[in-house]
Amino acid sequence: MSDKNKLAFQKINYQIMLAGVAVLILGFIIMTLDTEPYGFGFLGLTLGPLVVLLGFAIEFVAILYKPKSDK
């Protein structure tokens, strides 16, 4: 198989990306659970955005992660 036919990412990269998307969705769900008006409580202003930020960090790692080659 030549280098032209290889994909940019491997299976582990896609698994990490899916984990990042799951964390992003979790963060947005946490933000919707806030019972304060306009989402100005702890969940809407602190915890939810931190979880979303963590999700974006996981996506960044998934893009830059380079698995060790077996060869």
C-alpha cells in the first residue's frame, strides 16, 4: 500500500474524536440543566463551559495524536 492511499487519521484518532464529541455534548447538556434565569447559575456559567472547553481540548489532542508505528 503506497503512502498516497493512507488516511490522515488512524482508528485511535477517530475514537478520541468521538470521545471529544461526547464530552462536548455532555457540556451543552449540563448548561441546559441550569435552573437559574437565563442560565446564570453555576451549571450554566462555570461547569458547563469548562466541560465544553475540555471537549475542545480532547478534539485538539485527537487531531495532533500520532500513534507509534508498528514498523
